[in-house]
Amino acid sequence: LKAAFVTDRVDLLQPVTPYKAQERVVWKKQSPQVAFQKAVQFGSESFIPNMARKPWGDIRVRRAVMLAMDKDDLLELLYPDQAVRGGFIIPGPWATTTEQLLKIPGFRKPTAEDMAEAKRLLAEAGFPKGFTTTLLLRSLKEYFDMSIATQDQLAKVGITANLEAVDSGIFQTRRAALDYDAMSYATVSVEMGEPDIMLSRFLSGSPGNTFGYSNPKFDELYRKQSQTMDIAERKKLILEVERLWMEEIPYVPWYWKEYVAVVSPRVKDFLLLGLYQGHSIEDVWLTQ
């Protein structure tokens, strides 16, 4: 595909996998007029504990992992130049800024104090020497890489994570049935430029709630933000959701993947919105 693009046989490559920054430099040298469009996917790559299963229903255990995991190291190891740090809400107009988040314990790079607090919380929860859990994963290299990285991060506070790899169909069935201890996976697999899509997954009783999370306060905040017509009020409510999740830790956000479209200068009016959006080209046209 790259060769086809450089030789003018292809005008547009929409994202299937991210293109690394160093690849884009090479492309630019080969085809100086090339343009790259980037978009953040609407799903945070994360550590996801099953809150319906012990010991992950204990907020102290989730808080300990949130404090101890080094999200900067995970980003550098797994998706350098292909993702951005963020919180529970996709980076952008609805979320706490990344600059603000990186000052908060659990989002910043773990300090000695953060690690000590993580171990204290585990001891208080009844696990002074840690415990053993199982990470469910899809049998694909990306998820093996994520799960092995998770093993290393959990081991820092004495948590031993065994891996259980299954094919994608079994994985999705067990995920939906909450038949797992924990996993390293994306929080959302469908993109829309609308917070409702992600937030609705956490509603009590939602078919998409594969987290074991249930909180009437969140359910009420969701309802209010979904129904208000006032943008400023809605943002305030979504930020309140984020503050609530900073306390409850329904999952541990790592980073948000960026996808890249490679666009010839002949292509006009193309807009990339994400991995699953922006593929409609009825308004796209080519110059001669």
C-alpha cells in the first residue's frame, strides 16, 4: 500500500493500524506533498478489573493499582508516538486537561509516596503480600503485549497475574458475561464524537456494562448530562462524572490511541474522525 501511494496509484489510506512517527517522516521525504490526518479513537486502552468479582470489588485494591501503574512507561513501551495520555474521558472539550491530570496521584508518574500508599491500601484490604489474579486476553499479539506489560506493573505491588488467552469469540462471550478477573483492553469499541456512547456502557444493568460497575449516583449524572441542552451545564456534569470515577476507579486508563490517514494533495474535503468513523467519501473529490 505504501508503495502504491508513493507511486500515485493510491490517493488515500484510511487507518487500519497506526502509522508511527518515524514512518511518517520517511513518507514525507518520498512524497513531500503528503498530508497526515490524526484522530484519537474513542476508547482508552486500560487495565479493566471486574468489580463484580473479588477482590476487585474493593475500591482500595483498585486505588492501589491506579496509583502504582506507570502509564508513561506503558505508553512508551506499547504505543510510542501513536497515542496520547488522558483520563477517563477522551481528551478534548469534555475532559479534564491532560496537563491537570498529570499532577494528580494515579495519573502522574508514580512517586515513592504513591507506591507506599498503594502497598498500604493493599495491606488494609487484607493483602499485605499481594494476591494472585488472572488476566483474560484475546489471542492476538497486541493483547499479549498489553497483558505481559500489565503483569510487570501489578508485580510491583505484589500482585501475581496469570494469563489466560482465548480466541476472540470466547473472549467476547466471557467479557459480556463478566466471566473474568481482569483484563487489559479498550474501554469502548465503537466510536462516536459523543460522550453518551462511552458513558452509557457504565450504566447499571446496561447490556454494554462489561465492568461490573453499578452506582446510582453515576446513573443520575448520566441521565442529567444526556438530557440537558445547555453545553456548559453538560460539560460540568461530565467533569463531575470524571471526579466520581477518580474516587471509584471503575478502570485504570492508560492512553488513547491515535490513528492516522495518509492523504494525497489531490484529495479534497476528506476528514478523519477515528478508526471507525470518517470513512464516508461521498463528499470527497479529486483534483486532476
